[in-house]
Amino acid sequence: MTRSLLILILACTFSFPSVAATSLEEKNYQLETASDQDEIQKAKRAILARDYVTALSILEPLAESGDPVAQLNLGVMYRRGHGVEQDEDKGLWLYKLSAEQGFAGGQFNLGAVLLNSATTMVERSAAVGSFMQAAEQGHQPSVQVLDEMFEAGLEAAQTGKYQLALRTLTPLAENGSARAQMNLGLIYLKGDGVKKDPKVAFSWYLKAAEQGIMEGQFRVGQMYQDGEGVEQNPVEALKWFLSSAKQGDTNSQVMISAALALGEVVKRDVWGALFWAYAAKIEGSEDADPIVQMLERALLKKIDPSKLKQLRDLVNQCVQKNYEDC
């Protein structure tokens, strides 16, 4: 495959655990004006001919005027010493300029360099943050790198290499990866390779829950209910159970049903309890069966059986439309 100016990207050997050496190409970037595009085409032809002097004469004015694509590719030239005296620091500075303008290619290259040189968790987190910014724009090479990092961290946790898991997952979690946050929550909750710390576990679960992660919402509700890692608060627990229940989590649905049936935290509501028990049963929970049977027996002493059928039909409709407006 021939290389053009716009795919002249630094090949990076990642020092991050379990992430393989990767050479990625960028392509199909667009400039804002046709005249700039004409200039880029000239620079492409110069690069292909290894006429770096001509390419440099085109790229430098564009980069100085703030064009992020030119900044990115000029950065590559400096880091590789193509047509200029090699200057890796200046190349990195140009990557930063490109990245700060939100250009995914610049963000990826910046992340790659930062990750390759990272020796601390703060530096790793900064590198991951740059990849995250690019990935949010749909930049597939960045998505791939982040996926590889997560899989490496997950594999480390599953094989008992918890320190490696922490080094790999923590930067992802700090930059908003909900799946990394969930796994860190579990590590700290169980005390796998670290001192057991329910407060830290709760903080990670809460971050995932606030992003709408169903299991995270259930875990937060459970910890509020038990007073584990956070002050006990049954009302707050039910709030999180409800959020999770509306996403189809059967454990949360059973918890809400039991709370409404007992009436200890909220006002007793047998119909509401049966609603969520039916929902859990429809969603596949075996734990819901005894609750359904108990509540039906209690209600059949007072109402016509057709009322229960109406409620079941309503619950079926709610499940089918993912509890919207229910």
C-alpha cells in the first residue's frame, strides 16, 4: 500500500501491558477549503516522491495558520527526520496543537507517544484520555487500542494478575470507561490483589451507574441497601433499583417488588409489588415465582381473577416497550 501525506503516521510500539506493537494508518481527512486541498495534493505528491523539502514548504505555512492536518503530518516529519533535522519534541508539540483542535488523527498520535513513554498512572491516564477523545469521534484505530487495553486488563484480572489489571483498567476508568469502572468496583469490593475497600468500590460503581449501566445501578442500590461502602439509605437504594429495573434487571425488579409488598421503606402497594414480580418473571427470573404466587393468593381473596389478567397484560406491554411511560 502506498503512503500519502495523510497516512504518514508514526508507527508506535506501545509499552502499555499486553498491547501489541501497532502500526496504524489514517486516511480520508478533509480540509476546510478547496485551495488548502489543492496544496495538500501537491504535498502528497511530494511525499510519495520523497521530495520532503517541497512537502515541508507546503506544510509549514498551513501548520502555522492552524490547520490541524498539516500540524499532524508536519509533526510526523519532525519525529522521523523527513526533510528536516529530527526533533521528536517539536513533533510532539505539533501533535498537541493538532489534538487540541479536536483532530482525531492528532489525538491518536499524541496518545500513542504519551503511552509509549508513560511511567506513571497519571501519564497513562493522559494517553488514554487522548485516545478516548479520538474514539468519541468514531476513530476506529483509537477504538481498537482502547478495546485491546480493556481486554488485556480483563484477562489479567481473570488470571489473578491483579496489579497488572489495576495498571491497565484504572486509566480507562478514570477517562470514563464504564466497563473498566465496573471491573475496578468488583476488584476493590472483593479485595482481589488490593486491600478490600468498599468505599472505593462504591465510587467506581456509582460512576458506571451514572452513565446508565444497568448492573452498576443495581450494585449501587445494593450497597445503599446494605450500608456497604456508603451510609445505609433504603430510599436511595430503591431509586437506583428502579433505574436498573426499567432496563430489565430482574434482581432489581424483585427487590422493588419485595419492598412494595412489605411496605417498610415506602407505602405498601400490593398491586405495584405484583407488577414488578410479573415483570421479573416475564424477564426470566425464577426468584419471582414465589412472590407472584404469594401476592396472587392474597389478592384473589378480594378481587376478580380478570383483574390479574389485566395487570399481566399491562406488564407484558411494558416489557415490550422497555418500560417507557410505565
